[in-house]
Amino acid sequence: MKPSIISLFLLLFIVSCTKENKLDIDISDIEVNTIIKRFDQEFYSGSVSKLPKLKDNYPYLFPVQNPDSIWINKMQNKDEQELFAETQKLYSNFSDQKEQLTDLFKHIKYYYPNFNPPKVITLLTNVDYESKVIYADSLLLVSLDMYLGKDSNIYGDFPDYIKNNFTKDHMVVDVAKAFADVQIPLSPDRTFISRIIQEGKKMYMLDAYLPNLSDAEKIGYTQEQINWADFNDEGVWKYFIQNKLLFSSDPELTKRFINAAPFSKFYQANDNETPGRIGVWFGWQIVRAYMKNNNTTLQNLLKTNNEEVFKRSKYKPVK
């Protein structure tokens, strides 16, 4: 064979290997019925006379111990009406979000054929950060006032590392996380390596459910923070090993390297240059290495204990 032909075959082989991706799936034939109920619009645009019907249609949103006067006050409250008006600037039409959610539901159904998409209820929670998305079997509650954009005046008192993800684009990420949270079995192992792999499993599920999103969007980093993690992975990994953190059960490690924070805490002078949740990023890379080096499925990954995932991942930072 001529050298040029050999080179061509090698190029085609390399390209085909590059494109091979077990998460590159075809969902075109998967059908789901995405139901969106705009409770926010019905409640804040409705009259007091419609309250009985709203309570009948959404009984799970109206605790029986609360008198009607509470709901009437909410309907007529000036601040809540202003918040509703602010959300309508972005979400009077919900078609783009419905398309994103439908794509997500199709990916979930691909991996779990018995999955039935929940009914999506949009509402306001008065900027309740802890209740952005709530998934409960047949219902998915989405707080639109938590996705007005990081520069919204509504979030003036929130630190940047939190409000940076209060965006339109992050809504579907939070929904996917809500599903991942209930699908991954809890681990009794409280070592640091187990904790970060537990988080890594959640992140890998986002890889599977949201394959078209960037790593930055999925983990909630800026691109600069992704670059920092990629560039410093070897040094951070050495820090974990040299300080014997991987198999430590110290609960403080969760605060330092897993929980949301403006930066990770190495107790170094330049900590503020690091991205928060760096342990989650490492757990993600370990799980990715495990899936790359083992012929297994997403479902089997979730059943495999975290220590086994670590051992069989053969993870090493990229030099």
C-alpha cells in the first residue's frame, strides 16, 4: 500500500475511535409526554374567586391547615406580584424549557425504559434557594424565581458562587440532578474517596442525561475554573495523597472540598484562586475513568460500591 493510503486509513481509524462514545445515543424514536402546568400564572393572574378551583387542581400545594386568608394575601401581595412580573419577562412562554425537559426525559427513558415523566409544575417560592427543584415521583416542582439570571437585582444578597447558576440554562441541570439524587443508592462508606465518588456518579449521570451540555454547565463552574482543575489536577491529587485524605472519614473534608463554596480549602495562601467543590470534580473524573476502562452500563455503575469503582478506575491525573 502507498504511504498516503496508509496515512488515510490511520486517520479514519483515529477519527472513528474519537467519535466512539457510549453516551452518544439515539433518542429519536423515544416518545415521552411532557406535561407543563403553569401554576404560577394561574395563581398570580387569577382572581380570588378561582381559589377553590386552584385548591382542587393542586391539592399538594395547599396544606389543609392553612386558611384561605393566607393564599388570598399571597395573591394580592405587592412584592410577590412584582416577583411574578419579573419571572414573566423570561417565562411567559415556556416552550424552550419544555423542549429541554423533553430531551432530558427521553435520555432518562433510554436508560430506564419504565420511566414515566413527572408532571412539571412551575411556581414561585420567594427565592427559596433550597427549593429550586423538587422531584417527588409523579410531580416535578420548578421555582422560576430561582432562574432569573445571575445579574438579577432579586439576588443582590447572594454570593457570586451561588447566584452564578441562577440562570435559564441551569434549570435543566438542576432537574437532572434531582433525578440523579433519587436514583443513586446511598453509600454507608464515609471515607473521603467514597464521598467524592458518590458525587462523581451524580455527575456522570448528567453526562448521560445531558450529553450536549459543557462540563462547565454541568458542574456549575466557569470555563476558567474548568481550566484550573484540568491544569492543577496532578498537584491537587498529590495533596490528597500526601495528607492521607482519601481514606479519611473526617466530616470537615465535605465542607472543604464537596459542599458549595467560593473556593476549596487547602489552607494555602492562594486558596481563593481555586474553584469550590474540587472534590466533586475529582470524583467525576474517577467515575469517567471507571466507565472508560470497564465494559459496564450506567445501571451497573450505580450498583457498584464506591471503593470498587475507585480500584477499577485506574485513575491517574492527566500529565
